Amino acid sequence: MKKNLIETIGFYHNGKHYMIKVFQVGFKYTVKSYLNNKEANSYTYSVRVGEVEMKDWKFQHGNKSPFIHMVEIAMDDIKNGFGIKPSS
């Protein structure tokens, strides 16, 4: 199956611009944090959403996308320094 970039969400923390990217492969959504086009930390978040297609979920139901909570967790982990390798 093809890996699709669904959404990119940027945020600033400590003067750095991070990007949270959301990918979809079939019914599985994966969220990963990036800084300067490199992984910002070692964490990846994913969820499998049964038979729901993204367009149906987001536009027909009007609810938050199924991956929004994972994006929030990814941002919190960056802000709290989780999974970030110490600078050498």
C-alpha cells in the first residue's frame, strides 16, 4: 500500500520550528515529529482505524480527525524532552 502524507502541523518550541507529519497507509495512521527534516525524537505514534476513511471521518462527521490526539501527544513529548537524544 502507498504511504500518504495526510497532514503537516508546525509548532514552535524553544525557538525551534518543529513539524508533525501524519501519514496514512490503509487504515493505519502514523504520527512522527521532525526538526530540520530529521526525526526530532525516537517516538512514533500510530493507530489503526477500522473501516473509516479519512474523508468520511473528517468531513462528513465533523469530528476531530482520528490522529489529532496523537499529534497532541507528539507535541507534548517534544516540549517535555521525551525521546530526544542528548547533544554531544
